[in-house]
Amino acid sequence: MSSSHRPTQYKEDSQSLVSYRSDVGGDDARLSFFEIEETVRQATLRTPHLTYYGMIDGKAIVDIDGEDGVTVDAGESLVVPPLKSLTLDFPRADMVSARYLVLKIDRQQVQTVLDNMNGRGSQKGAAQAWREKERAYSHVQEDEGIARVLNMVAYLFREDPPHRDRLIDLNAKELIIQMLRTPSRALLVGEFPRNTSEGGLAAAVQYIQDNLDRHISVDELVEEACMSKSSFYRHFSDEFDMSPLEYITRERVMRARRLLADPDNTVTSVSHALGFSSTSHFIDMFKEHEGLTPKQYQLDVTD
């Protein structure tokens, strides 16, 4: 299968490292693999999702919301809440290549893993810990289990063995299990603090991700964000440079592209998976945004 996965657009600054992304893998997890072989200074990044960063080789220095830089070495991890501004330096990548993974955290998957591990009763304390501390990020150092998973995923990207994407998904799940054993657990399972505009927007964005398989109203998002409708529209537009409905449509298109990359999925099944009552409506929406029909796109990416 050819690799033509395009990155989610989220303001211009989120594109500053895209040229270094060499691959995307996994049917469910969609892990992104980056490789940097030159010195990089002051690369900026800001994502709307709770995000995991795992350093495989090399070193990065990361400023988060203007705080003093944290050094992330090989085998170490960062978990960063949504809507945080990151500035990254790779000061020695021209001598030692920097390779790292990025995973958008799926809260539903985390909850499933957590339920299987410990039962529902273990979540409350960790969630409360995040609300109390309102931690800016979690830096996990020198963890043998996490380093082992990172190296395995790097192998899967490098060697492309049979069933690679399925194996990447399994390793992504193990990565979550390993991270739940660390102080980052509070960020992985906690609720977004909604007493700030950023926290409310993060909650609304997560709600969108969790409900892309059905119609989502703005009133639902306003309630989730704990804002007035006018404040929600204003803050959302300032943050994303688009309306909430435009954002929902864009996210549906992105998920449709991911589903269509699997040749076993039909256009009709993808339409149903995204909550469209009419396949023709889905086709029209997709063509309007991508410039080609879903079937044409699927044939293009699976050739």
C-alpha cells in the first residue's frame, strides 16, 4: 500500500515538523514516526488532542507553554494535554539522528485498557489528582518497559514485516498499559479542567472525536465545554480558525480517509461508520473537501 496519509491541518505552526514524518502506521492507533537528521531549532507545535511523544533515539529539548525546556532522551516519554504550545529543539540531530513516535491518545481506548487491567474503581483517584494539580505535562524517564515498546515499534516501521499495522496497534496498546503504570496516568485518565477556555475546548474536541459516528449539535458541544454559546463560538474560532461545524466536517473527512485506506472497507460501510444516513451525502461531502470521490481516493491510496 502506498503511503499518502496527509496530516491533520491545525493552524500553520502544526506543520513545522511534518516534513520529517517518514511514516504512519496502525489501523486503529495511527502512530506517526518521525526521523530528523539535521539540527532543528525552535520548531513549534500545537495540537487539539492529548498527545504522547516517545523518543526512540537522540535527544529533544521541549518548551511547553513557555516553561523551561525539558530534555527528553532516548527511551523517555512526554504526555502533553490538549492545546498546549510546544517549542522543540533537536540540537545534535546532525550527529545522532532523532527518531520519535507521536500518538494521539484515544481516551476510550485508555478507558478500555484501564477497565481490563483494574476495573472501573481505579479511575477516580487519578482523575482527581489531575484536577488538583492541573499538570502541564508528564515526563517519564528511564523506563525499561516503555523503551522496549518504542524499539519494537521502530523495528516495525523500519522492517515492515507481515501484519505490520496490526502489530503496531498491539504495541500501541502495550504502550498505554506501560504509561498507566507511571505518573502520566493522571493525564491519561483524568477529566479536562473546564474552568478555563482551553479546558472547555479540549473537552469539546474530545467529545467530537468520541461521537463522529453520529450527528453532533453545537448545543452538545457548548454543554460539554461549560460555556455560553457566544463564548464557545468565539473561543473555538480563535483557536481553530474555523467554526465548530467546519471542524466536525473536517474530522469526519480525516476519519473517512483513514477508513478508506483499508481496501476491505466499502464506501457504504465508511458512510455508515461516520453516521451518514445517505451514502450519496457522504460522497458529495467527501468530494467537496478532497476533490475526488471516496472510491477514487481509496483506489489511489491502495494501489
